[in-house]
Amino acid sequence: MSKAKRLRLIAQVVGCAILAAGCVARAQKQEWFGVTSPPPGQTLRYITGAEPESLDPQMSSGQPEARIAISMFEGLLEYHPKTLEPIPGVAERWASNGNASEFVFFLRRNAKFSNGDDITARDFVYTIRRGLRPELASRVAFMAWDIKYAEALNEGGAFVRDPKTGRFVLASEAAEAEGAAPAQEPSKAGEDIAPDTEFHRLIHEPERLVVPSDEKERAKKVKAGTKLAGLVEGKEFVPVKPEDIGVEAVDDYTLRFTLKQPTPYFLGITQHQFFRVIHEKTVERYGVNWTRPGNIVCSGSHMLAEHTPYNQVVVVKNPKYWDAARVRLEKISFFPLEEQTTMMNLFKAGEVDATYNHSVPASWLRAGLRHSKDYMDAPENGSQYWQLNTKQGPTTDKRFRKALAMSVDRQALQGFRVVSKANGAFVPTGILPGYQSPPGFTLDVEGAKRLLAEAGYKDASGNFDPSKFPVKDLEITYNTSESNRQVAEFMQAQWKQHLGVTIPLRNIETKSFFGMRARLDYKGIAAGAGWSGDYMDPYTYLGLFATAAGDNGTGWYDPKYVKMLEAANREADQAKRYQMLSKVEEYLLDNAPIIPLLKPATSWMKKPYVKGLYPNPGTLHAWKFVYIEHDQAKWDTAMPDMTNPHYDGE
Amino acid sequence: MSRFNFILRRLLVTVPMVLVVVALTWALIRLAPGSFYEGERKLPPTIEKNIRARYGLDQPWYVQYGKVMGNILRLDFGNSLRYENETVNEILRRTVPVSAALGTCAYLLALVVGITLGTVAALRQNSKIDYGAMTLTMLGISFPNFVLGPILVLVFALSLYWLPPARWGGFPSRSLILPVLTLSFIYMAYIARLTRAGMLEVLRSDYIRTARAKGLTEAQVVWRHAMRGGLLPVVSFTGPALALLISGTVVVERIFAMPGLGNYFINANLNRDEPLILGIVAFTSMTVLIFNLLVDVAYAYIDPRIRY
């Protein structure tokens, strides 16, 4: 090829590229992103995230599944479309006793399954007992562990009974034997809400001791506890049965939960898909195949019509639904997709009407998409923070941990991250009306240096000396993800700028990362993405550090902290409880097992003709309120106002 | 040795080869950290125990290994761990036709366009047509499909709004056009170059000169004599090409959100979904081995010099 020809070719290729880039830029200056013509009728095409692992509401743990489950199954309570507060579902009204350890739900009498069968309290009892059976191996069963003996059932536990007297050994006896204070019994004052029954009296008997049913495991546990051996000696073991747990159908339309301890956030838990009611006969008849189209019986506003994995889940309006008159969407097609660019392409071409949260690529936002009127940016129920290893290395020193948290400019991080907002505290502010987080960490370089000098990293004159900083004992360990890498690099630069130290980065594949973090097998800093709240209450965050195991990931466990949390949860007055929880959060931040960084915000797209769909803090939508508006005059002109709790279709 | 014996022997070798591949894959899955039920959230030990018991993960490794191998020999790969109401066989039955439709269309398109382009280029060697065709093929080879796909989407779906940008619309449908184009481009390029090279060599050989000397028309020379020899490199390319096609669809299926095998393969690996990974690996390796065998057999028909 001659030189001239080659040049011409290069010019042509570059020209094409510029043209293509121009198309993108032009599109993004528009008010709306791409095509805005609604599909005919009342059909919604929604991208919900990954392919659902299961359509069984008691089996699935993720958000993609939750959104589909909301359409097909209804629980006692439904999510408020804007605030996610509990609103009536199958339950018309509800009440709790004084210390929130017992909840009674009164069910509406006209609720029906999609095959016409009545939904009664017994169906809920079945649903919850089934979800907790250990053979089902549900990974979200822990959502129901607040119910008395639910955890015991789920772990395959057994009560300990004296074969001669028939008396059960009590948990308090074991606690006394181990030298711990006996657990407080929840108050029994629930009879005035619903009639007292034999089961009710039984479940309120002092808590029984539970040991593993499995002989080997029991032997292990008995060995570990010094005096347990004496208590179980010569006794028989009665496996915990589904009938033993604290959920009771007082009558067909009254459902009572007895909890193992005061749980003021229990209403928020019952909105989870784990508590959404399923049809016993169908489940027992078809086994694992009960969720297939053709077999499935639904309880929600919509019912399953088609499921082709990795292609679509289609639900259509359920004519037997008790509130069918309000339901406007005839059909919802859920598209399982994970490629962000593909999602945005489909949205722009008008092939989908709305997407799930965090579906917009950061580069597109920077290119201007965040100014588009169909972009949903509102506070989210989540918190982004890094964990510190409090069991080994320099991060065992509280002063050192605080210094790390104090030498970060969160405002700069917010500017860098585009979507998330700065957050120096742990619980995200702005989503829980009435809860006031403590001020938390702000940039204070001098303070940080002082703390580091106190911790021993100082020169002869007592000032902080970067060369003494234990860089070799630290690593910013993050799991593979583009955004984690960016934040990790940003933070590395922050500490370099403010403290003059360069902490090395270490990238770990995601599945391995969580195991390492749980084992505290990291040097100093675990830079994961953070935590999304399970329900709308500060406890969903603060509770993470009430146990040394689980998702704690820091090794920080402080009995004083746990006591403070328990005291707050016994408080019936919500305003007072929130004040107490705020103090708990302050105590946590003062000990700094974590470096709070950001609070996430929603980041998704919705066409202006989709109404009743709001950027709520959990991106969980009650589909019964959603509809397609064909009258262009009534379309959204901006992101819906989230400060006003009224919603369309109310 | 008869042709039948040859095929039989090759088929018999296929079985242990697939077993070795599966065994290696199994070992690699076991070596990789993490397991299918682990997520961002640490599961309470009770729940982890329940899950492990349900899926037989609490048994010793040789018991699990024996079970896996038994399943493979019976061609029943068991249930997926992640999508528990589906068997791996059902997943394969549903997804293979999608990937096969994509792959076959792409390869047929590549054959037609590639051979035409290559032949024309060879017949008009060093002409503008030749240079144009070879520039195009150079682009085709050096342009990865994850770049080409989005460019095609940008032009045809997002600027001109002619074609859907993604998702499966059944077979045949307009939704196939962009992924098939994306997938076939690189093969088109290879085939065109192979055809050109093969044809150039053949066109200079003695038997073509003889054919021309006998007074055959140019069309007869090309179609009846030159093509047969000139396309041999394309035939031998088909074996590895079909293997490449399988890995190629993984990317294209992802970009265009096609419910094919590739999407499952990626997610099965990320999810550590052992039965599904093993099922797909076994299926893929069998396909590759069988295609290679078919290519070898086809060789004998096309090239009279090859005998078994």
C-alpha cells in the first residue's frame, strides 16, 4: 500500500470514530436519554439484574430475586413505594406488646392465591416453618431467627429432657452453670391483643436449652462447655420441630409471632421475601419444581407466565389478587442482565422502560448522563466503609485506626466517585426519618498526626515521623472490581498526601476476599464495598458488630457495645431508642474498627412515562402501584419528589 | 486400515480424553477458593452446614469425585447448584441451540463471504480489489469482537435505530443480525486470507495449467479444479475455528445478552457451580473432538492424496 493510500485509510478510520463519539455526545445533551415512546397498553419492561437463582421466595437472597418475588408473592406487609415503611399487605393491621417481643397480625379476609384458595394465617405458619427447615438449606433463613426457637430449628437443634420427670432443661440453667448472667425473659403482655391459647402459654414458658441433634457436634459442644456435661447427662434429646417455633395461627385470620428477644425492627423484617406467603399444596406436590410456570401458585399482584433463564421472567396480572382493582400493569417482563453497557443500550433504544440500581456505568455519568431527567439519584440504604484488622498489626491500636480514618478527605472522594456521597459516620443519614447519626470523622490531618505520634510513630522531638510508619505491616486489600480499585487508589493517594506514607495495594479475587476477611487474614485494611441494609433500621448496620463472627470482618467485639445495643432494643419509645442507638454508633466510631467513607445513592434510569416507580432507599418496588402513563401531559418532568411521602396510586 | 476402523478408533480415544479434561477441571474448581454458596455476606455457620449437607459437600472428596465421574459416564450431569430446579442437561438442551444458531449462522456467513473475497483476491492478485480485500481482512483479524460489537450497536441500534441493540428475539429474527455479524467478522477475515493463499498456490500448479491447456473456460477451471485444492486450508481451519467459535460466543453473548451457553459458562465459573461447569466443559470438549474428527474425514473426500 502506498503512503498516500495508507494516510487516507487512517483518516477515514479516525473520521468514523469521531462521528461515533459525536453520536454519543449529542445523545447525552438531550433532556431524556434516548427514545421516549411508551410500549402499547400496560406492559413494563424492567431490567432487574442477575438471573434469579430461584423464584422460590424462601430460597433467594438477592435483590434481583426480591423484586421479582414482590410481584408474585405478597407478605403480611408491603413496602411503601417511596419510604419503604410498612404498609398493609395481606395483614390489614398489626400490633405489638410493650417491649416489641410479640407481634400480632390481623389478616384481611378477602386475600386469595392465584388459584382462588383463601390465604389464611395457617399459610403463613406453613411458609415460615418450611423456610426454616434445615433440609431446605435456605440461605436467608436467618431473617427469621428472631422468632423464638427458629434458629434452633434451622440448625437442627434438640431440647434436653429428663426422661423420668419429663422436664426440659432450661437455657438459664446452662447460662448459670457457665457463669453468665441469665438471659432476660421477654414480657408476656400480649394476651390483650389476641386471645391466650395453650400454645401461647407453652411458648412463653422459660426458654429451653438447645443442643445440637447431631451426636458428634453435641459431644464437641459439651466438651467445650465446662458444666454442660452435667446438665445433659442421662437426658434424652428431643429434636426441635417446626411446630415448636414461635409462630401461631390464633385463628384463620390472626397470626402471632413470639420472638426470643425484643425486636423493634421486626415489622421491617416481615417485608422481606422470606416472609411472603406460598401455597402449601403446590409446594408439597411439586417439590423443587413448584416454581415452574404451569405448577406455580402465586399470592401477589402478578403471577408467573414465562421463565426462560438468562432471557426473561414474565409475570401477568393476577385476577384473584385482593387488590386487583388497583393493579394497572397487565404484564411485567423482567430481563436478567448484568452488562451495564448493554442495559444502557437497551434503555436508550427504548427496549426497556426502567433499570435496577447501580446500572449506569460511571463513565456515562461523567459524560453527562447524571444531568438527564430520567436519572434517579436519591439516598440509599447502604454504607460504604473499610474494615480494619483489630487483632493483629498496627491496627490493633485504636489511635492508629482513628488516625487512618481522620486523614481522608471524604468530600474529595465524593467528587471523585460521582454517585456516592461523603459519610463520616456509619449509619447513612437521610433515609431513616428521626435518626440522627453522630458527626463522625472529618478530615483532621493534625489530629491524625498527633494520634500517630502518641501511638509511637514519632521522631526525637515527639512529632509524627512518616519514616516510622509501619508501611510493611499494612496492605489495602480489595476485591476485584473497577470501583473498588478506584477507591483504593484514591485512598492510597490521600494517605500519601496527608501523612506522607504509601500503603501498598493488593487485589484479591472476590470469592476469596470474603473468606480472607472473615478469617481476619489480611494486613490492616480490608477494602470491600460496604453493606446494604436488610431493613429500614439503624440496627441493620449496628448489629454487624454485635457478634465477632459473621460479617464483622474486623475482630472488634466489645461486650459494652453489645449491652448498649440490647438496652436500646428494649426501649419501646422509637424516638428515645433512636437517641440511644445514636450513642451506640458514636461508641463504635470512637473505637474505629472501620473507616467510614461514603453513603451510596441510587443510580438508575426510568422513562418519564413510568409512574409509581420511585428511587426509594432499597430499590424495592411494590409493582401494584406502578403503571404506564400514555398521556404525555402527565409524564414526569424530573426525578419524582422523594421528600413528599405521597405516591401515585395511593 | 478401513475408514470405519479409523473413525471407531478415534471415537474410542475421545472418551478417555473427555474424562481427563473433566478430571482436570474438577481439580481446578476444587483448588479455586470460595464456593457456590458464598457471597458478599458471610453465612451463619448453621446455614452453611445445612447447605453443605444438602449438596453432599460434607462427604470425603473421593466419594464426591466418584459421583461426578459416574454422572459424566452416564451423560447425566446432575442438578445445577445455583439454579437448583434445573438439571445441567436441561440447561444444555435449552442453551446449546441458541449458541449453535449464532455460531452456525456466523460460520456460514464467514464461509460464503470469506471464500468469495479470497477467491476474487487471488484471481486479481495485486489489484485494487486484492488490496481492499486484504486490508479488510487485516482489520477483521486485529479487531476484537468486544470492540466491533459495541461499534455496530452504536451505529445500527443507537444512531439509526434499525436493529435492536441486544436480547434474543427467537430464530430467525432481526435480533440475530448484529451478533452474527460481530461473531463472523474474524472468521471471514481468516477464511478470506486462507482461501487467497491456497488459491494462489493452486492456480500456479501444473494441473491447472493442464486444465487451461485443455481449453476449459476460466469458470470451469476455478470451480472444478482450483477450488478443490485451494480450499484445503479452509477445511483444516474449520476444526480449531469451531472451537474458537465457542469461546467467541461467550463474549458476544455477553455483549448482546443472548441466553446461550456462553453466558452460563461465565456465570457458572463465577458461581463455582461445579456440575454446570463440568457439564459445559464435557460438552464443549466432546464437540471439539468430534468436529476435529469430521474435519479429518472430510479431508479424505476432498484431497485425493490423503489415505488412511
